[in-house]
Amino acid sequence: MKCTADGNRILSELEKLKTFDMSGPEQPGTTRMLFTDVEMEAREYVKSLMLEIGMSVDEDAIGNIYGTLRGSDPELAPVWSGSHIDTVINAGMYDGMFGVIGAIESCRYISENDIPHKRSIQVIIYSSEEPTRFGMGCVGSRAMAGELPLEDTKNVFDDNGISLYDELERLGFTKKDYDKTVLKKKGDVFASVEMHIEQAPVLEQKGIPIGIVEGICAPSYIQVCIEGEQKHAGSTPMNVRRDAMTGAAEIILRLESLARSYGNTHTVATVGKLSVFPNASNVIPGKVSFTIDIRDVDESVKTELTEKICSYIDCICTMRGLIGSHEITTDDIPCYSDPAISAVIEETCRENNIPYNRMTSGAYHDSLLISDFVPVAMIFVPSHNGISHDPAEFTELSDLVTGTEVLCGTLIKLSNLDSL
């Protein structure tokens, strides 16, 4: 079946979402953090799009949004699609948002053309896929999978000391039954297909409009603190220094070397956030804190690399007379797409003569977390120059349309299956 997507409408709705921005006119990109005023306004806008096409809309106790296009047999487990509408700081307008708008556009086509579908199709907007505000990625999907009990939200804080629980309570979400509305178990959802921009240059370089994701790399986050001795930069000889910064630098370079030693595109390691105390040009740093981000689609490799760098931190601190600590704060498990769902995506592409490429996602997505209770797959569309998490993020309109039409055809097929 050939579905038709309205590219101008998709782009217009993405541009409208971009205007819900807390960063101010001096920044070219968009910043939209969980449960801020602008994020709540963006939620209302997206819910209004769902209501316009006859979908029912609900929210659970962690703020996940469910837009439901009712099927002819609503007792059957639904098919899911969707993504997130929160952003990193100074972001582009496609990451997450395209998966939401494309899923709504697919439901609009199905509804307006009275396409038969036994199973209900639900567009999910997951709360805070980005760790921008609370330092935790995939808040909504993590809670669905049982990895974020309500009590734990009292110990998750933003930079202003406001807890996630406080915000849930302020906005009235705690009035809902957390376990009943949030937690999911196997069988509750039939299948999930998340559409996303690639955030890498592979599809563009190959000239292929669709990526069928076979696996999603998962992150491990390590919080590191290196303590030395704060002294005068001019009067302290090099041979008596206990410099926390040079110790941290040596660890960071070793991390890069270790990740490269695996010789593949899926083993990656990054230090993107670093805090230096006292952070003065003429003072030897006495304390450096930073976060290590390690990702891989192979859990054993990720575990091995994590263990190696933690051991190296201990070694360097001993050699340099520093005090070091490291804590693994996140250790998610990589996932592989369901072969049956991927086959449906492939069939849809072939029926419409659309080239595709099977690939791995280096970035993690909400699909990673929900794979604990539902079979998942993902559709990628090209990212210009592989740029993402940046205002220059861009995907051609023709690719937005192609991705949405493949998603729409896939959802129609899945919603009429008895089993995978």
C-alpha cells in the first residue's frame, strides 16, 4: 500500500514546535526542558494535533502522552509509534520531534482515508528522552520499564535542586496511580516502531533514504572525581605538584585510546562535561569532576571498556598521589530490533521501490528502554552531514516525506497482524 504524507504540513508543524523555546533570541537553536513552561505549551500543541484528527489523548503519572487512534478491535494490544519533544541545549528541530510529527501524520492519513486497522495505533510522546534537565535520559520510557519507581523520583534533581517528584506533584501528575498508569509488562503492547533522524552521515553518504535499525547501542555513564592539591601556579615546582587537572587529562586521553582500540564504529567513549575547581588561571586545580559516556551495541565490550577505564583511574591516582572516585550512574543494556517488525519495514520499502540500509544506532532512544516489554524496531532518515544536537541539524523535506510514508505503511501492516 502506498501512503501519502503532506510534507509541507510536516515541516510546518516541526517549525511550530521549534518556537516553544526557553533559550531566547540570542541563540539560533531551541532549548526545551521537561516540565518547563515552554515544554508544557509544546505538549498542549502536540495534543491539539492529535485531537484534530479524532485521536483520544491521555497522560500517565510520569507525563508520557498517549494519543490513540482506535482500532476495530480495541481489546487487542496496540501498536506504538512516537518519540520525544524535549531537547538538548541549543538544539535543532528534528531530533525526536520528527518521530512524533511523522507518527501523527501517519495516523492522520489512516484516519482520513478510513484505512482498516484491527489494533489501535498509539502515538507516544515520551517524557524527557534527553538528560538535559535532570541528568537522566529516557525518564518516561525508563519508568515504563520499571527502572524508575515513583519513590526514586524524589532523589532525581535538576541544577536548581528541584526534584523530579516535586515537579510531578506541582503539575498534578502524582494524583494519578503511578504503577497502574506508568508500568508496562510484556503483552501490553503488540509492537513499537520509532522513527528518527539518523544523527550520523551514513545514509546521506550512501544516498539511501531509509535506515532499518537492527540494534541500538546503550550507554554507561561514569561520574568521576579527581582530587589533588590546590596551590599557586607560579611558585609550586613541577615535581611536588598534585595536579587534579593533569590527572584527569591523562585519564581522558586513555579513555579515547581504549575506545579506539576496539577498531569498530560502535564502541565510543566521550567526556563532554567537566568541572574544575577553583577554575582560576593562576591556580593548580585541586578538584576535577567529569562524566564519562561509554556506548556499544555489544554489552560485553561495553562492560569490559568500563572496567578498564575504572581500573586506569585508580592506577593514575595512585601514581600521581591523587584521590580518585568513580561511580557508574547509568548502565543500560543494548537491544536488538525484532526481526519480524524489521521485515515488515523492509517489505513496505520494497513494495514502494524505496532503497534501504540495515544499520546500528550509535545514539540511544526510548526504544532501547521499552524493548524490555515490547518488540521494537526503528526507521532512520538521513541527517545532513550527520549533524545533530545542533541548530544546523537538517533533513531534506523529501526524506521526511519518505520516512513518514514508510512508517505509515508499516503501522497499517502491523495493526492488522494477529502475531509477529
